[in-house]
Amino acid sequence: MDHVDRGQPWVSAPAAPLSGDQLKKLAALGSEFPANSGEILFSAGDGSYDFFVVLEGSADVVDRIGEPDERLVASYGPAEFLGEIGMLTGERARFAGVMRTPGRLLRVPVRRILRLVAQDAGLSEYILRTFLERRANLVRRGAGLTLIGSRYDERSRALLQSFSLGRTAVRWLDLEEQPEAEALLRELRVPVTDLPLVLVPGRPLLRNPQPADIAAEFGEPPGAVADDGPEVGDLLVVGGGPGGLAAAMYGASEGLRTTLIDAAAFGGQAGTSSRIENYLGFPAGLSGAELATRGTIQAAKFGVRLHRNARAAAFASKAGIHTVTCDDGRTFRARDVVIATGADYRRLAVPGIGDWEGNGVHYSATVAEAGNALGRPVAVIGGANSAGQAAMFLARTSDPVHLLVRGPDLDHSMSRYLIDAVTSHPGIRVRVRTEAVGVRADSSVTGLDVVDGTTGRRSALEVAAVFVFIGATPCTGWLGGRLATDSGGFLLTGHDLDALAAGRRAPFPFETSVPGVFCIGDVRSGSVKRVATAVGEGSAAVRLVFERRRADGEHVW
């Protein structure tokens, strides 16, 4: 191991080693063993790997072990542990763990760590915070997967966005700008027609991968099953944002056989938020990634069947049994359904801007998008909380951040705490009554044409990237018009359906026009766009499932 680059590791060690009490708790769950220098603890590509605590000696986590570009990711000494959040969410190992010196280790099976995280509040907090910090560092460094493609290719941009939403660490090699990309293709003997290309450590190349290929590679979280097949479950939750996670967790905790499916990664749009500061019980705020990870682990604890990369494509209902078919052919059936598919960000109506989506024009603000405009000016368009949170996040690495608001102020659409933070930040410039009308670009976005709504004056704004948060459209296309909606396409529920309820019992709150199908969160007509609201609706919908069955004369269990 002496040839490994000993420069600054990609992932820092915890601020403090495990305490004596923490080590005792872990020791009760695992077993100690001696290890030799150079001994491999786990390899890149392993489907799962155990939790290792260094008791004596030191261990390294290494990227591309044994290859010319081998690189040290992290190094750990006594009372420190290896791993990151992918261990708990069912991802394959992306790096190798290897002993640097002779020593002694504690090995704890990952299933026991999952149980501990769900039951021991103190140790759970320490492990989760450490794992999440390590993942954030990996995402910032682009360490893990490698994606090769063209910025002009819609498939490449879609994959990059999918990895970003899933908080997957990925190194992006743009064929248009980075000579390394073309050199790597020649080395691998991969033709351009096979792009985009995903290189997964320890695994075969993924050439122009389809959703099913990504699903197969990233698998399911712990506790999931491959397919529900023809089985009829008690509760199917479609959409894994905060509301969907809450509904699934509460459903399973109440004894319902519950399945949760999501088109990408659990957490939804909230999972991409850098900081949620108005969620009860977290006075210092928490990241969307942390909320999503905690919710996923909690759902698995209660036995929820979890399916990522399962995009709903069709819906049918017959004789009280509801069927959701995914775009890869998987089908899920249940007596009751909770729809929590949320909404997609509305596109900006500016001529030619669609050509630059994913290449300077973004509809989310995460580490991946922010990394393309480090130290440069950017524009955030929108006046609601999502725009304010994006501006605050981007102001960490871009300068300045122009917040463009079409209305006269922020008071009508943004929370007061966020208004105060945005307006007092020296790196954010709020421009009200301002509308983008054109985009400027050469090989990438270079600026916006904007119009002052008061004077009508048109001017140019130099920016390296544009982040758009101007509202959303509901994700209901997969329903095929089988459920009643308002004029905007959002699902109608409860009393909003009174005029349509002739001949049937009145719908329960959150129940749609089809009995036994409920709707929560952003996809519901008239919903309040807050994380806490979605979580509350998720728990309430589960209680209404039982009320619905009693009212319809069905067995509750």
C-alpha cells in the first residue's frame, strides 16, 4: 500500500473517536479479529459489506485499488469506523477497504447496524451524521461512479440529474470539454454511439443504460423484495417524498402489508434541499438528504417493501383492487393506494432555454449543479421557499447570486425566516419585478436578458448558470385521466368532490374520486407546500384507510 497517494484524503475522519460506551455497544453486536497489513476488508462492487471498527492499527479506504490512478479516500485509526451512508441504503461498495498496518478490528454485520440505528438514538445520531458527512464530501469530489457523455445529449443530462437527485457521488466527464473523456473512451474501446457510459467500480461497464439497467445495478434498499408479483398488498404508496415515506412507515407500523415505490431516490424534491430550517424538532435545521435517509431506514425498520427506480406508468382499478404498472413492466396491487407523486418544476418559457437544460439551466440546486459555477455569478429565478433555499445554498460557492422575482416583493410567497436570511446575505442580490426573457450562450450559458417590470427596460445579466424555481406541475400523467382533477391537473380529494359523489358515499379527506385511492402532498389540489404538511398528511391518510374499510364494510385486517 505504500504507493497509494497520501495527499489530502477525500473523506475526513469523525471529529472524535468512538467513546468507550459506544465501543462496548458495538462490541456486543460483533466480533473481534486480527488483521494483517494489506488484508482486504471489502472490495469495490461488493453487494454489501460489514461495519468495521479499528481497534488497533490503521485501515484505508481506497479508490481504484491496484490501478495506476489508485487514490486514498480516507484513513482510519483506533476507535474510528469505516463506511458511508450507502452501507445503510443498500448500495454496492464503491471503494475497497484495506488494512494499512497490522492490527485488530471489530466486525459488525450490517443487518445489526441497521437494527442499532433504528433503536439506539445516541449512537444512531453519531453514525448517521458521520455517514452523511462522508457522502456529502464524496459528492462534492465526484468520487465513486464515472459518467461519460455529451452535455448536448438528453440521455446524459437525464442520467446526471438522476444521480444528483439520488445523492449519488459521480464524476462527470463531458466529451465536449474534457479531453480525458475521449482518451478514456479510446482506452476502453467504446464507440461514441454507446454513450452515455457509466463506469461503476468493480462492475461491468454500463453502455447507454436504460432505467432497468440502473435499477438492477443499484438494487433495492435493505429489506426490499425483488417483485410483489400478483400478490395483493394492504397498502401501496406511490412516491417516496416525505409524505410518501410517512404514509408507508405509519402503514407498516399499524400492521398493513405496505409497499413504497419511487421513480428515483427516496426523499423527493425535499431530498435535494441543502437545509430545511422550519421542520419541528430540528432547531438547527437538517438537510433533505438526512431527512430522506432517516425516513428510509425507519420505513425499512417497520417492514415496508421498498422499491427505488420504479416509475409508475399506468393505473387501473377493478373490484376494489388497485393496480399500478411501472415503465419496466413491474406491477403492484393493493386494496388501498396513497398517491404521493408530487410535482415537477415548471419550465421557464424563454426561447431556446430548453437547449441548455442540464448544461447551465437547472431545476434543482444540489452539489452537482453548483459545482459547475464555482466562484462565478448565477441567477435563481423564483420567489418562493424553494428559490430562497437554493439562493442560500448557492451563495456558499457562487458570487454573486442574483435572485430574480417577478412580483413586487418576497412577502407573499416566502417564509419570513428565509426572507430575513436572503435579504441579509451579502452574496445575494434580490431583484424584484424582474423577468428573464432570453438566454445567452456559446458552448455554455453565459448570461440572461432580463426586463424590469416597472420601467420596461431590458438589460443583460452575466451569469454562468440559471436555477429555475417557478412553481410546479403535478405528476399525474401516469393515471390516464382516471381520477378527477382541478383545472391545473392536481388531484381533487374530500369535500372538493362533493358534486361528483352522487350515488356513492362522500369521500374521506385525502380520498380521490376512486374509493380506496388517497392523495397527499404536492400532487393534491389545494395542498400546502411544506415538508411538515406532507408528513402530517401521510400519517392522516393511513388512519383514513382504516376508516374507509369500516365504512365500506370490509375487514380492517
